[in-house]
Amino acid sequence: MKKLESTWYNMALVLTGIAVVAGAALGYVNSITAPTIEAIKAQQEKEAEQQVLNGQEGTAFKETETGFGGALTVMVGLAPDGKVLGYKVLESSETPGLGAKADFWFQKGEKGNIIGKTAGKLTVSKDGGDVDAITASTITSRAFLKCINAAYEELSKSNADGQSGASQQAGELNNNI
């Protein structure tokens, strides 16, 4: 077999061929794994709902805001009166060691504890609120609290239209049954 001449055209042709084959392989693998990934995400969300409610009466909400590193998705458990029962960070692109501390920073026993506080107007102390932000991660802390406050807004909407927490609501509202 004759070796291809090293010209710009031949190199571009070979690289294009490699890119097409690699792209097709990645697309095929994605099509095979996508249903499994979605099923795992759904199971994790269901487990997170149970975790954030911790066996108490309330409603779980999935909220997403933009933090420092990208999207921050949080499952929030709220009591009927708007008090925070618990939370779980589902997805985060925040800086490891800094913004990633949102997983535990706002839990009981930690500096920014929000458990038991009424959601809706929670803000970091830097903005005049009473929640300690994650050290060196004020943007992430603000995004996290926006998720908590957005969950409260959803709770307020579901209470305002006369619907109970016993039936499935539209949007990202997840009820404890």
C-alpha cells in the first residue's frame, strides 16, 4: 500500500475522517447509556426528596440557580409553614474545596445553618442577612439561598391556589406521598 503524501489536503482529510468516526462512536455510546443515566438521576432525586423531608410533613422542591462555576441544583424540603426541613445539592459545578462546601455548610451545626429557618428572604450576612456565606464563595452562597427562596415561592404559589400537598403539582414541585 502506498503511503499518502504529507500535504495539507491529505492531513485535513485524515483528521476529518478520524473526527467523524470518533463522533459516531461517542454518539452511539451516549444513545446506549442515556436511559440508564436518566434512571439513576430519577432514583437519586427520589432518594433526595426523602432525605430532605426526613420523615416530616412537607414538600420537596428541585431548584436550579447559576453559581460561580455554573448551574447549582438543590433539592429543598420545606414544611407547610415555609421552614427549611433539609436540603441536598444534586448537581454543582462549583470550585472543589470552596463552593462545593454547599453540600454541608448550611446544615445544622455548621456556620451557615439554615435548617429550621423560614425560607423566602434568606440572604447572606454580606448582603444584610443572617446566614454566613461559605468562606471565599459568596456567589455560590447567594445562588444556594436563591434556590431555597425559589422553593419558598413555589410553596407559596401552591398554597395560594388552594391546592394541597397531597396531590402532584406542576413544574418542579415534588410532593411527599
